[in-house]
Amino acid sequence: MKKFKRFAWLFLLLLPLLIVSGCGKSASSSKTVKVGIMGTDEKIWNPIKTKLAKQGINIKLVTFTDYNQPNAALSNHEVDLNSFQHRYFMNTWNKAHKTHIVALANTYLAPLRLYSKKIKNVSDIKKGDQITIPNDATNEGRALHLLESAGLIKVNDKVALPTPKNITQNKLNLKITPMDAAQTPRSLSDATAAVINNEFAASAKLNAKTALAREKVNKASKPYINIIAANKSDKNNATFKKIIKAYQTEATKKNIEKAYDGLSIPAWNLKLK
């Protein structure tokens, strides 16, 4: 009986330690993953965030306002993943900054569009009009190709991603002005037209149906499919694979189409011709 009482007292003394230990184990099983995004993508990620919380994965969204920030944050381990760029942008960034960022999964394709608040058709563009375009290397080249396909200019066809210096024909003597992509919607108050990325068009509540022209969607669009990216050292991270699985669902597909009002195309099963 005395031995039993001693054991009982010992158990009561150790019980608080066992409880604390158990709680600590439970807390550590919840993994926090910081994901860098552009602000407009919150609508896409919030339902995924809720879904993953039930699996013990806590997604913390870190929003950025321009394209220069998310990859720097990823390389500096300020975020664990980012979801804002296409492959061409990532490859260009890696080359310029000697970083090792890799694509883990496709998200959506966001064709560039030419918008205006002053005219309704490309044919209304007059001699000497100003057209603004994004100034980052990849989207600048895409924008010039869009203007070429709209019949406004011609560029050197030997250059994959041209700059204004590679314009070979500009019959209307258009003033093509590169600027930070985030500022292109604001430029519509002064410029005749602007080539605008989808996330900034969505933020500015621009209607895709009123766009003067849209970038073609075909096999050449493959490098411009947006991705979820990580540092190369994390390419086989098991938690990241669960995040990708939660993203690439029919529910997310519908959410992308709704959030961007048809501007962006879900791309993990997209077949390009």
C-alpha cells in the first residue's frame, strides 16, 4: 500500500510535466510556411490557406507591391515560397542575381492586354500617341510583341525579348514609354494606351472585355505560365508538395476565373497549341 501511495504521488508530481510535453509536441507539429505573393492573389490563396490549416500547415501570406521584391525575399529566406512570376522572369532573375530559384508547379497564365481610357479601338491610335509598357526585361519584350501583333510597330524578329531599341518600324512615331509595371494603370490618365499585367489590371478594376488587344495564347506562351517557386535546396520539401496539391484543384481553378474575371487562365492542365 505504501508503495502504491508513493507511486500515486510521483505520478501527480510528473503529470504537469507530461501535459506540457504533450502540448509542446502538438504545437511543433504545426508547420508555418511563408508565401510571397502580389496583393491581388490573396483571393486565390485564402481558401487554400484555410484548407491547409486542417492539415497542420499554417500558411502566412506576405504581400508585395512590385516584381523586384518577392525573389529577393525568397533568396534571403524571408519567405519560403513565392507565387507571382513566370518561368522566363525567374530564369532572367537567376542569371542577373546569381540565385538558385526553381519552379515547383504551374499556377496560371496571365496574358498581357492593351488598355485605354481614351479610345475604343487600336485603329484610333494616332501619330505621336504615347503607349506605356512594363519595364522589367521579360514583360517589356512581351509588351512589344503585343504591340507588333496589333499592327502598331515591328521589332527585330531575331531578338526573343526585345526592348524599344529593337523596334525596326514605328510608322506612327509612337512614344513607347517603359515604366514600373505597378504604375502602368495610373499612366492611363495621360497616355493614350498602356500594356498592363493582369494583377495590376485587376487592382485597377479594368475590364478585360474593353481591352484593345490581348497577347496571343499558344505554344509560345509556355515560358510565361506563372509558377510556385522555391530555393533549389527546398525543391523536394514534403510540405511544399502538400501545398501544391492543395493549390492545383478544381476549386482553385474556379476561384482564379472568378477572382480575375476571366483575365487569367488556370494552367496546371493547360494544353497549348
